[in-house]
Amino acid sequence: MRRYFHPDIADIDLPAVLFALSDATRLGIAVALADGSERTAGELGGGIAKSTMTHHLKILREAGMLFVRSEGTRCYNSLRLEELQSRFPGLLEQLLGHAVECGYTSPEAHP
């Protein structure tokens, strides 16, 4: 089973989070996971190349936004909602709320 690096919540900084969300695909991934669900890379971006999706998920994970759980050959991604809320109160609610209003509802949705 593969192990993934997840930064400690105290080590997550605002510029890293904002950079991770500065790409339309990554913003769509965050919106898709904002309901608290866990999804595999394939479930998140059916129309996106596997290598491209892996790259975007890595950036989100290394920024401290994603938690990846391995189960057999599958990896399940989820947003670290509670931890990010405690670190940056209200940030994700505001950013992801505006993203939905602008049409970023999935990794493939680029208004």
C-alpha cells in the first residue's frame, strides 16, 4: 500500500492553498469534494488524462488541502475540510461558494 505525504495542519500556509486553487481544474476538484465525499481520480475527472489528474491531485495534497486514503489498488481523495476550517476560518466556504456561482462545478467545468 502506497503512503502519501500529508503536511501537518500547522505547516499549511495560505499562499500554498491559494496557488493550489488558482487552476480551474484544481478548483473544480475542490468543489467536487466540498460535500465531504471521498472519490478516486477516475471518479473526479472522467475526461481528464490520468497523468494530468494525478498531477493536479498531487498539488492539492502537497498544499495540504487533500487527504488520500489507500485501499487496495485504489486511492480515495477527500478535502481536509475541518482541518482547513480551523486553520483558515471561512476561507474555503467563501472561495468554493464563489467558484460554484461562477460555474466551477467539476474538474472539467471551465466557464
